[in-house]
Amino acid sequence: MKKISCLLIVLFSTATLFAKDQGINTKISQYDLYSLLKKAALNADKVKHKFEENNLAIAYRDIARSALFPQFSTYASYARFWKETHEQSKWVSAWGAKITQSFTLNGKEFIYYRISEYNRKKTFYELWRLTETYLFEVVRAYYTVLKAQKAIEITEANVKRLVRHEEAVADRLKVNEVSKTALFRAKAELSDARTENTRARNEKRIARAFLARMVCIPNTFEIQEPENISVPSMSLDTWVKQGLENRAEMVALNITDQMASDQISVAKGEYWPTISLEGHYYDTEDDDPENPDYNISGILSLNYYFFDGGRRKAELTQAKIEKKRLRFLIQDTSRDIALEIETAFLELNTHLSMLEALKDQLKYSEENYEAVSNQFKFGLANSVDVMDANTLLNTSERKLADARYNIQLATQKMDYESGIFLKDFVKRTNLKYEDLGEK
């Protein structure tokens, strides 16, 4: 026996040393809500994809800006002649430099640059909203795991109560104070409670796996309870006003509306002539040093289309229609945002109004269960009464736990729907725009 014990100690010590040598961390990571959100923001491929789209908009802006500067080019050539003639040089070299610039009289190129800058801002707010939406889905998954954890605690407590009740029924059966069917009923209820406990554990595994997938971390972690979230006392009108001012979709649509106005100016610019300026320096040399040749020239050209088959008119009509369509889209989006905020506001108030009633229900359920259990001990209540009291207590515990988490989630949803959720997160974590890109 001593040899076996020594062998087990040696094996355990060897395994521990191997784990340390391989750098294996046996400690389970603990995350709070904002740690998970920061990891999700840094690791999510959807966010990185949109981040690169925003970088692409920056590149388009730089391309548009390059049209505002003149183009400078140089060239050079050298020619060698093997068949000589009396009037021809043996070799000739030439080089030159040219600077060109063209622009429309109404400044269409500057308008294009302004549109590209608007597009960069619009893409940034689209990235902002996508990140905000993704992180709020992480919040949902986080509270799903919390609810699953609480369900495990409730089902374990239910199993313990039913085990005690089964033992009490078995004791009374020995003295013929209850029938055997009461014991069968107690065993059936206990089996059902154990089944519910197993189901709750599996639901937690599934919820945690989904959360790990969204945060992009290994599925070997535990989460901490959230800090107390204060419920802001603002009126619905204040929430709606805040949402219309802060929601990234509205900001992006307003920027798109400005782009549409500039696009009309671009279409009108097609009716203006284009002016091109060109400066040219040209120099040639050959084997006769006394015969250098150079020239400097400047060109000013004006180009205007008198007839284009109706293309300019069609483009102007198209730009005006796009502007009109955007007005309807902005109005429709405003109504949708107002409805989403109102729905979230009513959900939060519903959960808050239920909380006190559910606390009272749990309190009375606990007192009722204790009273019925004591009555059963003295033969004043039967097993069915105990089962009913236990079911009521179990249901009350679940409802109260769900209500508390639903209030916290609904509060976070109000911030999300009003467009301040990501602002608060960035302030808490000091997250920077550059952090969202490829690592």
C-alpha cells in the first residue's frame, strides 16, 4: 500500500512539473462584462473587416485629394546612329519635364474631395454601429450565461429540498403514517429535479460556448457577476431625442444626405467647361557641342461638350432623385429608431414594475414552504401539499432571478438603442480606434 501511495505521489509530481515546463496554465480565467467586451472588440473578425473598409475609404479620399495637385513628369531618350551621313549626328539625346493641371470652372474636383471626406466619415459611423451592435450581442450572451448559472444554483437547491422531503416520506412510511404512493411521488419529483439540474448545466455549457465564440477566446473560463447598474430616470421623449442625435445610423444618413447634395453639384459641373494648363521644357543634345537646342512652352486649353446625347441631363436627374430618396429614408429611419427606443423603454419599465411583486412572491413562497414542511412532519399536510409548495418556491426563485438580470440587460439595451452604449464602453476601457485593426 505504501509503494502504491509513493508511486501516485511521484506520478502527480511529474505531471505537475511537466505542466509547468510546457507553460500550461491550469487556472481558469475570470472575466467581467467589460473585459469580455474589450476582447470581443479586439478579436472579432466582423469588426476587423469593417475597420479595413474604413481604411479603404481613407485611401479613396487620398486619391481624390491627389487630383487637386498638378502632375509633374519627366522623360529622356538617347539615339545612336551606326550609319553616318554628312548632315546627321552620330547620336542624339533629349530630355524634358512637363507639369499639367486641369480643373472644372465650378470646382468639381474640390467637390469630389469633399464627397470622399464625407464618405470616410460615413464609413467610420458604420464601423461604430457595427461594433456597437456586435458588443451588445456579447452582452446578451453574457446575461444568458449568468441566467444559466443561476438556474444551476436554483435546481441544486431544489434537489436538496426534494432529497430531504424524500427522506421524511421514507421515515413516515416506516411507521405507516403515509402510503407507498407518497414515496413514489417524492422519488419521481426528485428524478425530475435532477433532470432539470442536468439540463441547466448543459444550457450553461452551450451558452458559454456561444459567448466564447463571439469573444474569440477558449471555452475554458468563468464569468463574474456584473456591477450594479443604475437605471437612469429620464422621460421617453428625452431618450428619443438622445437616440436621434447619437445613433450612428442617423449620423451616417445625414452625412450621406450631404454627399447627395454635393453629387448634384458634381452633376451640374458637367455643364461647365474644363480648363487644362500645361508647362513643358524640352532639351536636345548631339555630338556637335555648338548645336544645343532647348525650348519652353505653355499650353492653355478649354474643353466643353456642346452635345453628349443627354448624358449630363440624365446624371443630374439621377442625383436629384437620390437626394429625394434619402429624405424619405431619413424620415423612415427616424421613426424606426423612435419605435425601438419606446419598445426598450416599455420593456425596462415592465421589468422594474414586476420586481417588487416578485420579491414578495419569493418571500411568501419561502414562508409557505417552511410552514407546509413543518405541517408534513406532524401529519397536518400531505406530500402533495409539500410538492405544490416546493414548485411554487422553485418558480418564484426563477422568476426573480430572471427579472433582476432582465432589468440589467434592459438598461444596457436602452443605452444601445439611444446610441450611447459604445461611448460609455470606450470611456470605461480607453479603447482607441487603431486598436480595432489587424494585430
